[in-house]
Amino acid sequence: MRRIAHLSDLHFGAHDPLVVEALVAALAKLAPDLVVISGDLTQRARREQFRAADAFLRRIEARGCPIVLVPGNHDIPLYDVARRFLSPLRRWRRYVATGRRECYFDEEIAVVGLNTARSLTFKDGRLSLAQINGLTQSFTRASPQAMRLLVTHHPLVPLQGEARQRPDSALGRARLALTATRSARVQVLLAGHMHHAGVEPARDDVVQPSADPRMLVIQAGTATSWRRRGTPNSFNLIRIDPEGALTVELIESDGGRPFAPRLICSYSLSRDGGWRASAAATAHIPR
């Protein structure tokens, strides 16, 4: 059994200190095997914001928990035009990426992170052809029985309705990337960006949606920012069973109160490699 805490959109610089402390306490109590952070660690990619993010990461690592992280669009300078185009990720690498990982492999899980943040767009993301073509190679270290998870900041496949409601969810070359994820036998897509949590099967196209039972989309809300867009701060706790069962717990904190489970979604892998919702796929937990 592997337990992954999936965090996103911490936005240090636009964060709630009380929520940060509640999050540290929740992670200490849950003791996940791995923490995955799908981007936007800072609000404006400033030095003091990266230092605050690094201090938070060190508190997690002090308990022996490895971290996989990828940058988001807010981790690229916005107003410093020269830095934005000449060295967009220099501060990211200096303050939070150095000595940390964007991939993780063991006998049960294989996690690969890809950077979708780009200097030429303020909100949208993009994958390069080199990233897409290298996806299969990225998973060559995966154990044959390991579940394969791909981490991006921008959703490779938006949740139902989000692409129409929020045009800033766009990810350039998403269709090509989706084809590559199939070739790489990716089973779970982890993302953030939208500040809205959800779980559902992947779809090929938001205009003519068709379910892809081989991939599951898991999207995280904002873990610590006050920019909550009408939802509580939250993160996902993902449990992966060696037999192919997967559960996602939505862990919420409303108003800085202690994080607590609010929703559980359960899926299992069938013999043909597709995801099937359990008989009681979704259960709300009373507050």
C-alpha cells in the first residue's frame, strides 16, 4: 500500500499562515509515503516567496517524506519581463528544485512530473514535443507492476465543464500528450491550477467527450492560498493498493481549522486495465 499526499497551488505570498500550520500538522499525522506538489508554490515567483515555500518543504522532509514537485505558471516571474523571458525558472531551481525530485520510482508506484509553465503565456500551459516524445522513456525505470502517475500543473484533461467555464485551463499540445500517455501506459493524471478538486475518467476531447477507462484524472484544489474560488483549502490523499485498488480522500480545512476528510472516491483496475468505480464510488463524510 502506498499513500500519496497530492498538494497544489500553495501560492506562498498569497497564503493563509493558519492553513499552512494546519497542513503541516495534517501531513505529520497522516505520514504519507510521498508528497506530490503540482505547481504554483509561489504567488509571484519572488525570492521571499520561494524562501517561504522552501521552509515549508523542509518541514515535510524533516519527517523523512520525499517530495515530487513541478512548477506552475505563478512560479515564473510576471512583472520582471527580462527575468521572465531570459531565466524564467532560475529562482525555482535555486530555492526549491535543487536537491529535490521531479520523478519517483519504487516497486508499487512510478511518478513522473512534467513542467507545463511557459514564459509566453500568463495562465495557459504548454508541453514541448521533446517532453511528449520522451514520455515513454521517462517511465522506463518503472517496475512492471507499478502504477504509473503523471504530474503536471495544468490539467492534461480538464474536469467536466471546466474547459468551457475557465478558458485559462488550456494546455497546448494536450491531444498529442494524451496519445503519448497511452503509449507510456500512464494510469493516473495528477494536476492542479484550477483551485478545484475532483476525480473522473479522462476524456479525449472536451467538445465530444468520450471516456477513457484506462486513465483517471485527479485534480487538487489550493492547499494554502486564500484565493480559494469558493471552495475550502484542500489536498488529496491517494491510497494505492498493490492489487489495483485506488481511493482518493479529499482532505479539507475551512477557515484555517484542522484538515479533515470530507469526501472519498474509490476505483479499482479491471483485468483489461481500465478503471472501474466501486459500488459505493463516492462517500461524503459528515463534518
